[in-house]
Amino acid sequence: MKFNKLRVIGFKSFVEPTEFIIERGLTGVVGPNGCGKSNLVEALRWVMGENSYKNMRASGMDDVIFSGSGNRPARNTAEVALYLDNSERTAPAAFNDSDEIQVTRRIEREQGSIYRINGKESRAKDVQLLFADASTGARSPSMVGQGRIGELISAKPQARRQLLEEAAGISGLHSRRHEAELRLRAAEGNLERLDDVTSQLEGQIESLKRQARQANRFKTLSAEIRAREATLLHIRWVQAKEAEAEADSALNQATVVVAEKAQIQMEAAKAQGVASLKLPELRESEARAAAALQRLQIAKSQLEDDANRILRRRDELTRRLAQLAEDIRREERLVSDNAAILSRLDAEEADIAEILADSGRHADELREAFEGAAAKLADSERVFAALTAERAEAAAGRHQLERAIRDLADRKMRLERQMNEANREFSSVAEKITALPDPDERRAVVEAAEMAVAEAETVIQAIEQALSAARETEALSRVPVDQARSKLNALETEGRTISRMLAAGAAAGQFPPVADELRVDRGFETALGAALGDDLESPLDPKAPAHWSGNGDGTSDPALPAGAVPLLNHVGAPAALTRRLKQIGLVADGDAMRLMNYLKPGQRLVTKDGAVYRWDGHVTGADAPSAAALRLAQKNRLGELESEVSLARDVLSEAEERLAMAGEAIRGEERKLNEARDMSRLSARHLVEARDALAAAERASGDLIRRRDVVAEAVNQLQSQQEDLAVQEETARIELEDAPDLTALDDRLRIQQAEVATDRGRAAEARARHESLNRENEARQRRIIAIGQERETWRQRAASAEDHIATLRDREEEAREEAAELEMAPDEFEDKRQALLNELQKAEAARRGAADLLAAAELVQREADHKAAIALSELAESRERRARAEERLVSAREKRQESESRIREVLNVPPHEAYRLTGLQAMQSVPDLREVERELERLKMERERLGAVNLRAEEEQKELTEKLEALIRERDDVIDAIRKLRGAIQSLNREGRERLIAAFDVVNGQFQRLFTHLFGGGTAELQLIESDDPLEAGLEILARPPGKKPQTMTLLSGGEQALTAMALIFAVFLTNPAPICVLDEVDAPLDDHNVERYCNLMDEMAASTETRFVIITHNPITMARMNRLFGVTMAEQGVSQLVSVDLQTAERLRETA
């Protein structure tokens, strides 16, 4: 298949339909950063089945849809179509019927992706396998994206093996093997579940057999329980009816009592009403007298309160006059002290002003001395700072050299330690490599484990065949058991039916019929029944109204005609029937009419079919057997059934023994199969452990070898670093010897430091004197201002004191006047108090008289109320008794209705018909309720002990047996599928190993050639490490660029790593050329010289293979070597456009011009 064209619509920045033509040769894609070049590569990978949105540089797969720009709205869909040339018919068979294959992937926002191949919807897996079979794909090594070279360099050997798989063309095989392994694990899991299910079904079948035996007992118990329940419900219904009648009678009596009590209560209420008519007037009179008394008491309390208030006010005025006198005296003292304080403040202000006048001249002298000392100090500090800087610079240079020497010494010691550690590690690695177990021993263990697994599989197959044969034998043995059990059940059922019929007939009368005493030969029941008829129902008991009795031996009775055999010869009967049976002759059908003419009176002939011919010419046909004949036939049949049942039980026992033996054989084979499977699993686990041990040993060996190489390289680097340190240390020591001496600088610095200290002390002393004088003058100025403020304050205080004294004198005068008025108030209050006391005595006497009258009336009222309350209580009690009687009646009626509902619910009959279901006789007394309950409880417990009885046990057993047989067939199919899957996986592994080994040799040869071509010399090789199995091994690269020793890829420089990775990728192409190769800025880390080599190699590969190369680049050299160029521009922000130019056509046009 050849890639022809890529069509993009709405994918990332390509919003408009864009076609990218892919032709043979080198196709370049150029453009500035961020214009969308890599979006073309991602579109190609996306349509080839890439499902990781991270690999699409997105936070979700919907992000590949155009999200809009400043001028364009967002799209809801994106579509990428890839057109493949299939004219050579190299596609898989499913798609090999057309010259062109169109693969399309369309995504709709929040709806997911849809794949189509030639317009037909397909799975993502089908698309991935289509490209995998063509040695390409979304994650193929032929799709070299940005950073892919770096990933290949830093990849682990196991990850690099993917390149070999692509070269061998086994990516599709690898995917199919993984799918087959998943199916194998699923099939093994299904097999284990089938084994569990079959074991469970076998247990269920055995359980159903036990349940079937319980079903008959359950039915019998259920019938007895129904009869006991009917008896119990009937008894409860009768008792409920009796209780209802009693409750109705009690209710009628209670109603009569209520009527009597109601009449008594009405009379008491009338007397109570008459007594209560006088109470309101008396209560009103008593209330008026009490109100008048209360008003007088309130007036008395108010008068006393006013007197107390006046006395308190008088005392308060006395205290206030004393306080005012004290305040006046205090204010007068304050006015007298104010003049002395003002004179003292004037004297202090004059002293401070005189001192300030004298301090001006002294302040100027101190300022001039301070300024001179400060200038001298500044000159000294300037000289000291210069000396300090000079000395610091010299010291810094010397210290830097000394520190450098110390650092070099430390580094030298560290390198020596690292060298020692590296040497020790190298020795340790060498010892570990020597001590590693021999991989051949591990391989031998793996081979032995594989043989054990194969042997276990063989044993399992043999046991499964034996188990299948045992199951067939068990199935064949089950048929006779079922047949014998069915026959036995039929015979037992027939016997029970006949026994019940005979028992029902025997229970119909008080005296047992004579038929029960007869023994009739088989086949003669009909003849006997026809001959005797209803006489067989007569008993032998003489107490019966109609019965048989002995009447001689019949020696004088006439003999039967010749040819007639007495029926007595075939019947064993009591003596009372002997004479009758001797006169009944048994004849053939053809002889009956002929012999009837010879019968004597009382004689009769009977045929075996039941036709009766009497001596008087009456003939009864043999149309239907009589009830007595049927009863006799049933008795004979019951006797035969006993022997047949015994024989059937013996046959069933033998068949069950054979079935049990077959089941035991199955269980034995199943135990063997389980043991064999356990052994197989153990062998498989040992095989996995052996393989893991082999892989671990091989990995350990490979890791240790790589570690040894790394340590050796580290030792070489440490030696080189030690040589460099020795040179640096020697240079630093020479520079230290040439550095200036610091002793002279230290002496000069100490002298200047002493001079600066002296000048600094003088300047500080002058500053202190100057600042001290300034502070004192400022304090004196502040004190003068404070004295002025204090003087004004004392003057204001003096004026305020005089005003306050006047105010206090006025208040004192007002208090004296109010005290004089209060002196006369007590006499007035005493007169008012005496008048109120006289009125209180009169009101108290009036209230007492009204209260006595009211008390007498209330006494009468209470007696009437008491009688009315007693009558009302008795009436309520009688009504309550009537209510209880009504409740008892309702409860009894509800119980009766509940009993009737229960009868209808449980027995499904009217209540009066429940007795019919009890099984009691008409005149039989009803049993005790408790005895019935105990019997019912016993039957229920017995039925409960049976547990859950499955009445469909036999049908369910048959269904489960059929299901078990189907599961066994499915298990055989699963085992066959597992065998086929294991064979397929082994075939895929074998083919993959062969193709991978062949591809490795070819890739290694191409890699060595390309490495030499790209580097202009040197050697390189590929190695399979970590495992002897090529499918599990890792790929290691050993390279030796020109002029260097062999080393692993990670120890090469950046450019060397890039060229080595390119050589490996191109070696894979040459081994199994992919239809397309995409190189996204692969030449970025290369210089111009190596870019020329890279381009030459691209030209060579394009000419020697059918691979179509798409190269994204920014390098002008690479652009010039392309056959055609596509430019990606972004004229509109966020929207990419594609333009193209064919460089070969342009060159031809230029040459023509």
C-alpha cells in the first residue's frame, strides 16, 4: 500500500478543507513556529488510530476539533481522510477488492469518533491492524515526532525492542498474541467457573432427591393440619357466638340501671339550682363591704406613707444644710490660697528669664568648638576608609587564592574517595558477575518445568476422558433407577389408593361385611360378586339387622348338574356361607343355558364374567361388575401389590447400588481431575517462577555488565579530573606567592584607627556640651510658657470660686425655708389618721355581717352540690358500665366476625359448613379446645421440622440434570478451545521469534553500515540483552565514534546520540520499509556538516525504497534537498493554510528559461 493523499477538515487549526499530497521522494513541510506544521503529522497519526489525547497535545479528544478564532466560530466536527493506493493488492484480504482504500475518521463534539474504511463503518482495532500489517501505524517508529530522538536515546532496552518488532513486521502478531492470551485467561477462568457450577449442580440434584421424599409426608401433614384448623376455627366460632349473646344480655341490664340513675340526678340538680339563686345577691353585698373596707385601708396606708416621706425630707434638708456650710468654707479657703500661688509663679518666671539672657554668648562658643571637631573627624575617617579599602582588597585577593587552594584540595580528596569507591564498585560488580548463577541451569529448570506442565496436561486429558466415560456410565445407570423408582411409586400409590377405598368401605357401617372374611382366587371376584350380590354386605354378627348364620351342613341339598363346578372350590369362606356356595355352579359361557334346565330350586349358575342363571329361569347379564365384586378384586389386587412392591424395591435397591457405584466412580475421577489440575497449576506456577528466575538472572547479568561499563567510564573521567585539578592547584599557589604582604597595611591602619578614635572622642564631647545647653534652654522656654498657662488657670479658678460661694448661699437659704415649713406637717397628719381609724372600724363590722350571711348560704349550696355530685357520679358510673358492656358486645361481635372471616380465609367455606371439614361424626362430641391446639401445634411443628418442602423437586431435578449435561458439554468445548488457544499462542511466539531474530541480523548489518556512513568512520553494533527469549529481550546500542572507545549510547554527546538514533531508525526502514516516514524537525540538533550527511542519507533511502518521506524542518540546507515543499502559513490568527511548490519542476522551468 502507498500513501497518496491526506485530507483534513476542521482538525485543530486546519478549519477549511485542506489536501496534503504525499508523493514518492522527499516532501518538505516548512513554516514559522506555531503555524500548525505538527498538526499535519498529528492528523496523520489520528486517522491511523491514535487514541491518546495526550499524544495529540490536548486535554481531551474533543480538543482536536477547531475551537474557533477571533473571526471564526468553533466547529462541532472534525474529519481526516487518508487515501491509500492498493493497485498491487497488498492490503489485507478484507480490504483487497479495490484499487484505492480510503480510511476516514470523524469526530463530533461530545459524541466520540467513527472510523470508516471505504465508506463502511469499522472498529478502531481494524484500522490499527490494517496499518500494523503494513509495518506502520500511529505509534510506529516510522512516525518520528518532535522529541522522538530524545525518547529513543533515553528509552530502556525493552522499549527499544519495538523498533525490531517493526522491522520484523510482527506488530500485528504481537497484538494478536496479546488478544489470544486475554482469551486464554478468560477461557481458563470460565473453565474454573464451570467446574464450580457443575459441582454445585450435582449437590443441588442430590438435595432435590431428598426433597422429593419429603413432599409426600408434607402433603399428609398438611391434610391433617387442615382438619385440625377447621376443628379449632369451628370451636372458636361457637364460643364467640356464645360470648356475643352474653354481652348483649349484660348491655340490656346496664341500660335499665342508667335510666334509674338519670332520674335521681335530675332531682339533685333541681335542688342545687334552687339553692344557688340566693348566692349572687349575698356575694355582691359582701363584695361591696369588702371594697369599702379596702379603700379605707388604702387611704390609711397612703397617709402613713406621706408622713414618713415628710420626715425623711426633713432629715435630708438637715444634712444638706450642713454640707452647704462645709462647701462655702472650702471655697473661701481656696480664694485666700490663690493670691500666694500667683506671686510665687511671677518670681519663678523672672528668674528663668534672667538665666536665658546670660546663656546666648556661651551657646555660640560651644557651637564653634563642635564644628571644628567634626571637620577634623571627617578628614581622619576619610583617610581611614581609604586604608581599609586597600587592605580589604589585598586580603580578599589572598583569601580567594587560599580558598581556591582549599577547594582544590577538597575536590582532590573527593575525587580520590570517588576513585576508591568506583574501584571498589568495579571490583564488587566483577565479583557479582562471577557469583551470578549460570543461566544454563535456569534454562534447564525452565525446560523441566515446561515438560512437567505438558505431562500434567496429558494426565488431565486422560482423566477427563475417564471422567466423561464415568459420567456416561452414570447417566446410563440413572435410567433404570428412575424407571424402578417410578414403578415402585406407581405400585405404592395404587396400594394406598386401594387401602383407602377398602378402609372407606369398612368405615361406612357399624358391622364389618362378610366380604372382608372371604378369600377369592384371582379372576373369580366378578363371578362371586354376581352370584351373591348385596348379600356380601351382610355381616356375620347376629346383632346386625341382616346377617349370615349357620343353617346346617347341606348334606341333603341336591347336587349341581354335571359340568358345573361349585363356586366354593375357588372361594375360602366362613362356614355360614358354605351351603350357599355349594349350590352355585361355575360354568362356561356356552354351557350356561344348557345346564340351566337341570337346576334344582335354590341353585344358580354363574360364569367367570359375572352372568347369573337362576333355577327359575332368571338370567342376569355380565354388563358391569357389582360393588362387592370390585371390592373383592381390590382385596386380591392389594395382596398381589405387596409382593410386587417388595420385588420393585429389590430392583430399585440394585439399580441404586449400581448408580451409587457409578457416582462414586465419577467422584473418584473428579478427585483425580482436581488433583491433576492442582498439580497442573502448581507446575504452571513453578514454570512461571522458573521463567521469572531466568529473566531475573539475565536482567541481573545485563544490568551488572552495563554497570561495569559505566563504572569503568566513570573511573576514566575521574582520572582526567584529577589531572586537571593538579594543574589548577599549582597555578593558584604561584599566584598566592606573588600576592602583596598585609603587615605594613595593618600597621598604617592601626595608627590611623587610633587618630580617628581620638578625633571621634573630641567631637563627641563638643557635641554633648552643645546639645546639653540647647536642651536646658529649650526646657526653660517650655517652663515660661507653662507658668503663663498656670497663672491664667489660677485666676480663672479664683473667679469661679466666688461665683460658687454665692450659689451655695442661695441654696442654703432655700433649704432653711423648706425645713421651717415641714416642722408643722406632723400635727395635721395625726388628725387625719384618727378620722380614718373610726371609719375603718365601721366598715369592718359591715363586712363581717355580710360575710356571715354569705357563709350560711354557701353551706346550703355545698350540701346541694354534694348530693348532685353523688348523683352525677353514680349516673356516670352506670353509663361507664353500660359503655363497658357495649364494648364487650362489640368485642364479642368482632371476635365472632373475625372467626367467620378466618374460616372463610383459611377454609374457603361459610362458617356453618366448617364442621363438615373437621372429620367429626354428627353425634360426636366436640373435643377440648386446648387439646386441638396442642395437636395442631404438634402437627405444625412436625411439618415445620420438615423444613421448606419443594413440591416440584422431581421436575427441578430433571431440569438441573439437563442443565448439568449441557454444562459438561460446554466445559468440553472450553477445554478444546483452551488447547487450541495455547497452540495458537505457541505458533505466534515461534513465528515472532523466527522473524525477530532474522530481522535483528538484517537491522544490525544496516545499522553498522549507516553508522559508519553518518559518522565518516567508527563502528557500532546492536545487542539483545536481559533475556535469551528475543520476544522478552532488550535492545542495547554500543557505539564507537571515530577516535573514541566503545561506549553505550547514553555516554555519547548530544549530536552523536542524535546521529546514532537516526542510524538505528533508518536501519529499521531499510530492513522493512514502511509505506510512509514522517520526520518532524529531526535535524534540529545537527550542525551543517551533519545535516549534509543526513540529507545524503535521505536521498539514498528515497531512491532505494518505496517509502514516502514527509520531513518537517527549519533548516535551509534540508529545504534545498527536498523534491517538493509545502508551506504552512497562518495569515489569519488561529487558522492554518497550506501552499506548495514542486522544486524539481521549478528547476526545470528555470533551466528552460
